[in-house]
Amino acid sequence: MQKTFPRGGNKRLPDHKEATAGKPILTLPAPPIAVIPMGQHIGAPCEPLVNVGDKVKVGQPLGRTGAFVCSPVHSSVSGEVIAVEERPLATGRRVLSVVIRNDGKDDTVPFEAGDLKKMSPDTIRQRVKDAGIVGMGGAGFPTHIKLNPPKPVHTIIINGAECEPYLTCDHRLMVERTAELVEGLQVMMKSNGATRGIIAIEANKPDAAAQVQEAVKGRDGLSVEVLKVKYPQGAEKQLIKAILDVEVPSGGLPCDVGCVVSNVHTAVSVYEAVILGKPCYERVVTVSGGSVVDPRNVLVRIGTPVQTVLDFCGGLLAEPAALISGGPMTGPPLVDLFGPVVKTSSGIIALTREEAGFDQNRPCISCARCVKACPMGLTPNLLGEYSHNELHDKIRKLRVQDCIECGLCSYVCPSKRALVTWIKKGKADLAALRAKERVS
């Protein structure tokens, strides 16, 4: 019997994965100009290590900092640094960036291969840190910190649910790079002493499930869990509940119940960093949506303009109604197509007006569909209204911090109210107030 989380969620959310799920990953040539942001992760941005006029190689560190929550960034091309300045991300936020003119030589720094049998957990984590690995499903949390949790863990879960509509980059990695995924999981297990590794895959990816199941045969402690298709199965707390039938406490972390959850792409990148010595300077991006001529999964160098990736997929059939970075349920809008692909860019989704289904924000009819759908057992109708009206004490009491921002409340709302948008703002406002209180 296939497992799932019991509360809320949506079993009938159209996945729109058919356009790319069966196509192999293509490699996009390196861009003529690469823009490498110093902040591609949760935490402190990096400080540049290079200056205008410097020559750099592929894989060379461009930025790092001594902050605890941070992750270094590396060059994705060889060439000359032509600027160190603020540049816009594709989402519009301006970030200090290193701009490199590609010389076309692809000169690469030497990669130092590693032998897992001879490595200590500290050595593994240091190699992951030096390679700049972060959560590549979109969160961007530095992986070396996740591999050294404050509490003992017994289980690492690899999130192959990929429940967001349109996205199939993890699906293709599970099919095409199965061995690297499994090796990456074993590396992660050794880094924190976990005795069990579970790769969780939703049932709508039977080819991936079959290949990964074959790859883990005979490997102690490794298994595959095929889950029911249900959004948002890929959320950490929902995934843990579905597989282990335990609940992460309110305000808690997966390590509170002995788990670490990691993304498929992150696990493959951990393998590359620890076993091959390769830094994180490229990633697979799903390019899809009804406005894309030839939807694909593409291996893209970090720093490549979004427009270049779209052009590689044939461009757009027409002006899209919405452009999104990542998945359409949780991803932010793309506002600058000359902004670069970064480590957390899992998707470039160009939706038609029919696909987008814009919010209309009609009055609430008190139907409680959002309450029924909420996988965290919250009251999104009240949280949205109170957040919109800046009633911070009320949203705190209603556990706004437990909202995982999955977007289901807005999706199921017959009045098309922008509930998740308001709740996100309410959470940000509350966090800012808390930070101000700590300073004062």
C-alpha cells in the first residue's frame, strides 16, 4: 500500500509533467558572459575573492565568507573578470555579482577525487562546504550545515517526490544518474552517522522508481518508498509523516525526530563534490509551460541568462501570462530575463493565461476549502485576512510560522483570494518585528 500524509493536501492537482518527463537532459553551451551572484543561498552573502581584470578558471572560488550560514560560489566559465558590481537576479533582487567574459577555453581547476572509505565525517562536510553545495530544490540552505545537525539522526530521506507541477529535473536525474544519486545518499549517511537511507518517489514516476529500486538492491540500510501522488508531498514535514508516521513538532526541525531530508539534485551534487571533487557551478533546470516551444530539462552553467535558456528551448510561442522561477505553486515570478540561473533555479516556467489562473480576490464566502486543504492544519482564511491587515499578534497565535507556503489555499479558493501572498508577507513582517525586538 502506497503511503502519504493524512491531513489536507490535494490528490487531483494537475501535474503537467508530460511535456518533459520523457525527454533526456540536454547540455546548454556556456554563456559568453556569466553573471555569478555572491548570494545564492540562505545566510550571509559571500565576499568577492577576485577583482576586475583577474583571469579565472571553471570551478575556481569567486566568493566566500567566514559567516556560519554561508556557502562559497565558483566560476562556471574560464575568462576575465570584467565587473564586480550589483546586478539583478531574475527575480528582480539586486545582488553583488562577479561578471566574467568567457574566453571559450573552458580551462578548469584540478578536481581532487576522494575515497569515501578513507574520509571522516568532518572531511566529508568540509568537501561539501568547499564545493558550495546548497539545497537545490529551491530552499538554498547550505548542505554542510544540514549534514551536521544539532541532534543525532538515524534516517536520511531523499526527496524524489517532486510534487510541484511542471518540474521534472529531479525525475530525469533519478533516471539518468541513478548511481550518483545512490552514492550521494551513502556519502550523506556517513557524514552524520545515519543507519537508514530512504529515497522517496511519487507513483507518477514509475521508470525512476524501478531504476532506483534496482540500484539499491543489496545495499545495507537503503530502500525506496513509492508514495501516493499528492501535493505537497515533497514538503519536509509531510514527507516525514508519510514515510515514518511521525510529526515534526511546531517550530521544530526534522532532526528533532531523527531525520535529515535532502533533495535529489543536492544528493547528486554531494556525490560530485565528495567523490569527484567537483564544485557546484552548473545545475539541471526544467523549462516548461504552455508558452514554451520545446519544453526540456537542460544542464545549465550557473550565471547563464534566463533568456538564453529559453532561446535554447526554441523561445516562446507567445507572450506568457506568467513567468515563474521554480514551480508554479511556490516559485517567485521572473521579472528580468537577463538575470542569471542560480543554484536554486529548479525551473523556468512560462504559463499561458489559461494555465496561470490569476487571483481575483473576491470576498471570502466562508466555504472553508482552504482549511480542509491545508496540510499543516491551519486556518488560511483567517491567516490571510489578518496578515493583510497587519494584525501580527493574531497571526502569531494562529501559528503562522508553521505555514509551509505550499499555495494550496489560494489554489482551492473559489474566490481566488491571494491567501498565500498575504501569509508570506505576514510571516516576513513578523520575522522583521522579532529581529527588531532582539536588537532593542
